[in-house]
Amino acid sequence: MKSGRIFYTILFFFVFTSLLIVVGVVTSLTVTSYPIFSRDGLSFIFKSTWNPVKEDYSILPALLGTLITSAIAISISTPLAISLAVFSIEIVPSKFRAFINNISDLMASLPSVIYGLWGLYVLAPILHQYVMMPLHHYLGFIPLFSTKPIPTNLFTAGVLLAIMIIPFASSVIREAYNAVPYYLKEAAYSLGMTKWEAIKTMLGYIKSAIFAGIFLALGRAMGETMAVAMVVGNTFTFPKSLFDMGYTISSLIANQFPNAEAYNYMIPALYGGAFILFIVGLAINLAGLYWIKKVMIKS
Amino acid sequence: MLGVISSLAIISAIPIFAIIINIYSEGARHLTLNFLIDLPPPPVSGKSGGIGPALVGSLILTLLAVAIGGSIGFFTGLYLSEFSHTRLAHYTQIFLQIMVEFPTIIIGLFAYMVLVAPLKRFNALAGAFALSIVIIPYIALNVREAYRSIPYTLKEAAFSLGVSAPIAYLRILLSTARRGVLTALLIGMAKAAGETAPLLLTILGTTFTYFGGLDQPINAIPLLIYNFALSPYERWHQVAWGAAAVLLTITLMIFIISRLVVREVKV
């Protein structure tokens, strides 16, 4: 009996350690960023200067950078992720299904620095020459495309993020699609629906799973650091078009942290940025988990 | 419409093939034994060089992370599966699910506060600590799945033998769930080997020594790729491609092994 008690003590110890770490992460963010919030209040969020010499920091441009890049990523990746999920279930011969799913899982497990390296030296020049320059040339009068692009900018970061988050959204959608009751599919076909109409009906049925997948992928996109830091341009300016070089909050931390110790308020400012990122990300992930739960209850 | 779906699906799979082809076509010619052992070359000269210190660092950091994060994650996952009715399990599970989605750079900031700022020096231990936190939720959630998939009758049989709880869970039932547990550890290992963001804030990485102790700065392959790729030197870009080929090979190997171990895995 004694060994049993020791075992349970150990078990509790490890579970508490896990909990403690989560609490510790949140506490360290709050405590370390407190000086900047108590000094600048909300102007830390809503101004757009980053001047270490004057110890004047605010993160609006980086926050906008995060929102813009993840918005680009989501709008590109959503149709692709849904198509990939449907393709692997409905269209591809069942022999190749495992292969497609393996490819998708492999995409999810590639290190982000590999995406970054490829994005910087392969994707960025291609996008620059074949997408951004033509858009700027022909549609430059639209403010979104008004800046003369160089290869690394917010748009490149958004496209790279889209590539990276496809598998996450796709696997959530795939699982939900597989869990749709079979009689529903039978009913759809027995009504004389074509394959496409049946697929539309099924997608309507798993709407909340699609939202869940998109939100979880959005959370990923907002938190992604290395790949973005390599292609976003790392320039602290207020973004006026998609082709501006910029920062995201996480790439700002990655880029500025190495020299942060030389200043009094830069470390609190970077932790403050991380704190904002954490709050926004938490809200998005909770929404995603909420939708997943809804799907699980339904099926 | 089906054609549109098929072509969109194929488009979304093109990048992964392009990445693998590009990385190996640029990086494979560097893959010699010396490249794996040598110190990095000086930025401007034709001298040969390699990624020795970063490879050693990555091995040390990954093994430490799997040891620390693996044990915490394993027992947490075991608890989540076998005591799922308790309130503690319920909240731990929610916390872990949120933690999976944490931006890893935030975990780096935490490790910096706990282990770098007090020691006043970037160090290997802080890096290993950060990496273990990154992989805990992955391991815990996958171990939970592994134990949950054991049939209830088998659990009843194990306990009806009259053995104590540790023997039931760690010898009898673990041998049933071993594939799932092994997969969980492999997923954690792949994550730890490729993760970069927290290392930037904990180990610094610009050192030309192999290993100077856990309280000293250390390098790692992903960090080397990041630093060298963004450097202005063409020679270092070449090293970055070579290092990327090494990292990609490691990732692919772990991925293939984990697929051979078990067919249906949750990532």
C-alpha cells in the first residue's frame, strides 16, 4: 500500500508542476510588463513610436502587423484547408488517403525556421516578381498595394503563414467531416444530390468545426515567430499598405530582445507586447475550443 | 466544382514538396562528415567549416528537454486519462489545451525571467527548460490518448491481480500503451529539435565552443539557421542551407519512425 501512496504523490507532484508552469508563465508576463503599463497606461498600446534612446515605446504598428499578416494568412488558407480536407476524404481514391494525410501532418511538424529560410530565399523573390510587382503596377492606385514592394514585407509574411497553418485548420475540419453520421450522407445522395451538392450539405453540417479550425489556425498565425521574423522586413513603421515592411509583436520581441538589456524600459515593453499577444491569442483559442466542444457534443 | 477543390488541395500541398526539394538541392552538397563536426567557417573566406557546436548543442538540449518535459508530460497525461473525473484533471486539461497554442516565444520570455535574468548569463539550462515547457502539453495530451485507448476490461484485469497502482500503471498497462507513449515522446522530440523562438531568448547561440557546461551559452541548429540566414555573408547562407538539410533530415527521420510505430496519431 505504501508504494501506492508514493506513486500518487509523485503523480500529483507532476500534475501540479504542469499547472504551476502555466500559472508561472502568465505571472511572469504580468509582473515584468507592469512598469510599462503603470508608466504609459493605454498609450503604450495606441501610439506608434519605438525610440529606445528616449525610452519611448508603444506597440500599435506591431499589433497591426500581427493582425494584418494573420488576416492575409486566414483568407488564403481557409479555402485551401477546406479543399484539402474534402479532397482527402471525398475525392482521392482511398488507397492514397493515408498518403495525403501524412503529407498534411508532415507540413504541421516541419520546424518554422525551415519555413522561414525557404520563405526568405525562395518564396519571397517569387512573390515579389510574379505577384507583388504586377499588383503594384496595375492596381497601385488602391491604397492596399500603393507601396513599391521589396521582397520581404507584411504580404510575404502573410502568405508564408498561410502555407504554415493550412494543415492545422485542415486536420480539425477533416476529423469533423469524418465524424458526420453516415445516414446523413446516404440521405443526401438518396435525394438525388450530386457529389458537390452532398459535399456542400456536409460542410454546412460541420460549420462550427470549420470555425474552430480557422480560429485555432489564427491563433497559430498570430503567435508564430521565427518564420515571420525572417520575412516581414523588421521595420518599425505604421503600416499603410500590404507591401510595407513591418513587424509583428512576436517578431518584434525576437528582433529587439538581444539588445533590450541595455535599456531601462525595453524589457517591460517587450513583455507588455507579449502580454497583449497572449490576451488576444487566449480569446481566439478559447473561441476555437468552444466551437470544437460544440461539435463534439453534436456528434 | 470538384475540379476546383482538387486543384486547391494540390496547390496547398505544393509548398511542402518545394521546400524539401529546395532544401536538399541547396543543402545536400554540404552534407559531409566534416560539416557535422567542424566549427563554423569565418564569414568571408573560402575555408571549409561546419555546424559541430550547434549539432552538439541541439543533441544536449533535445535530450534534456525530452527527459524533463517527457517525465512531467507522461505523468500528467497518465493522471488526465485515469483520473479524468476529478476537477484537477478537468482544469489541467483545459490549461494544457491552451498551452499547446501558446506562442512559444512567450515561453522563452518566461524561461528568461526564471533562469537567465537571475544567473545574469544566457545558458543551456534555460534553453532546455524552455523546450521542456514547449513539449509538455504535446506529450501529456498524447499520453492521455494512449492510456485512454486501453480497453476498460484490461484495466480491470490488471487491478484484479491485486498489484499496487504503480505496477498496474507502469508495468502492465504501459506495455499495452507503449506505442502511443513512444509516439508521444517522438512528437515531443521532433518539436524540441526544431523549436527556435524560445532559444533566441535563452541560449543566445553565437558561441564557437562545443559545450562549456549547462550554465554557459550553447548553440542549436535552428538558431544557427536563423542567425546565419539573416547575416549579410554569402558563405554563412550556404552553411544555413546545409544546417537546414540536417534539421530536415532529423525531422523526417523522427516523423517516419513515429508513423512506423503507430498508424493513427494525433498531432
